[in-house]
Amino acid sequence: MKKTWLILAHCFLVFSMTPPASADDPSQAILPSELEAPKQKVPSGRVPGPSGKLFVDVAPAGARIRILNIKPKFKQGMSLDSSMRYTVEVSMRGFSTTIKRGVKVEPGKENRLKIKLRAAPKNSPKADGPDAEAAKPEKPSHYPGEVWTEPNTSMAFVWVPGGCFQIGCGPWADDCEKDEYPAHQVCVEGFWLGRTEVTQGQWKAAMKNNPAFENRSDQYPVERVSWEDTQKFIAKLSEMDGGKNKFRLPTEAEWEYACRAGGKETNYPLKDVDEAAWYYRNSGGRTHMAGSLAPNGLGLYDMGGNVYEMVQDAYSSDAYLKHSRNNPLHAEGTNRVKRGGSWNYERPYLRCSHRNSVNPGTREKDLGFRLAKTP
């Protein structure tokens, strides 16, 4: 009996020394919300509100659903903080991506959001809405793949017919970065685009110098030029041309549209990357002659690899939330967008939707450009 009392006394002592779980000691308690939903990142200084469940009913069934401003993947019935507003994206191949901003959930309830996707138009801008004038179909004065040659530098330009497409990372793409979302529909008018990256010979014809690090041949792409240098080259070429043609850098939307051979749902300029691009694994650590590998479906060379290509747009990680539908050009910011990857980068950087940024005064030995021309 004495031994039994000693055991009971010991148990009572251990129990009395164990502090109860309290609000001041969160490690001692498991909250119901931890069992219901994945953790969401809450801005410092803000107390999360009570949760509500979100269901998204989509048509057609099988569309991909994402919440863009939180990290956890969407699951039907997932619990969300009722004090936050959410951006919901629904996408599916062959349909226009739909984005709903400012979505809220009521606490303690099952909230339902209904979204019906519309079939994507077939590469023809709609002539309605505030941008109707910019969206009018172009006159069929040129044909796809038509080539025009600038007489002073022998720079060849390929005609790219206008159309509408989903820019950014859609269901057809992979290895995407945050700044490639959301995929959304834009329309571009027809334009001329350089068949290759600007070569050292073409640069020398206008500027009378050669800044390239890899100074092997006039047929190699010019590099070690900055975005500011490209503007001087354009001004000089326009002077030589007598102002007859409007030369410029392509916009980011034009560049991706051309890389994807008219906005096709493809991840790379060609399915076989090694057939079309000089990059880290096959370049031998340097640039190569422009146009020495296979072109894409529009007859454009080196849209992936060889040298990075600077475009008109200023870089912003959320530029795709601010695009206009027709001929978008993001102008807010200091740094500029560069596209296509280079000889010094791995495969994911060669993707048509890949975006990167560069200071407008920076010169790098894998940084070049390609010219566009307004018809």
C-alpha cells in the first residue's frame, strides 16, 4: 500500500508542475486552422482574420485554378483568411485565361466562385471596346515569312503577321517564374523583325566600331552593347536611311509572339532545343555565327540562346497585371527587359516566356539585340 501511495504522489507532482496550454504559449496548443488549411504568409503587423472555405466552380471542367497572391496550391474547399483579398486565375488550353481580383471569403462559410471560360479567338483582334482602333485587322499587304532587306547594312527583316495570343506562362509551359504570371490575352499588329540578332558587321556599318568581346567574324552577333547603345544605333541607322523607315526594338509582347511563331502554345522556339539554340551545354562557352542553327516556324534564327536580346519594355515583376490588351508596352521602371537566354545559360532560360532584366547602361558579353521595324 505504501508503494502505491508513493507512485500516486509522484504522478500528482509531475502533473502539477506541467503548465497548462495558454494563449501566451502557442507551442502547447494545436489550432484548428492548422489542421484545415496550409499556412498562408501574413504580412507582418497584421492579425489574420477568421477563415472561410473557397470553392471555385469552373466551366469547362478540368481548368487549372490558381490563387496568385499566396504560395499554397489551390484545393477545393481550402480555408482562407477572411481579412484578405485574393486574385484567382483560371486557365485552360484553347480558352482565354480569366482573372478575378479582390475575391473575399466570408468567415465560417462555404464560399463559391463561378467562372466560365470563353474560347480563345483565332488570331484575329476583336474590333470592339476602347482599343478597337488599335485592334483592327491589318491589310493583307504582306505574307508570313516575307523578307525585306535594309540596303545600308544588309540587315534582313521577316514579316510577322499580327494576331492575338496568350502571353506568359500558360498550361503549355513549364519551369516558369513568378514574373511570367498571369498568362493573359494580348493582340499585336503586324511588324517586321530582324531575321537574326544584329551582327558585328551590321553594327560596324552604322557605328564604325566593334565593341564585341567575341570579335571573330562580321557574321557573329554584336554584344557588349547596352540598351542605351541600341538607341544610338537606331538613331544612326534611321539617319542613314533618311527617315524612310521606323526602326526600333521590339516590344516584349511582339518578341514573345514571334518566338512562339505567331503565338503558338509552345515552350521553346523549336521542340528540339539543341537544333535551334546555342546555350550552356553546347556553346563551348562563347557566341556563334548568327543564324547557324535551325530557325523557328517564322524563319527567325536564335530566338533562344546565342545572346540575350533587349526589348523596348521597362522591367517590372508585375507588368502582366498592367498590360493593355492591344499592343502593350510597359514603360514604368528603370531597368529594361531582356529575352531569350544566351550561350551562358541553361535550357529554362531559353523558354519563349522567360523574362529577365538589365540596367540600361550595362554591357555584357552575352547581351545583344534584334531590331524591329514598323510597317
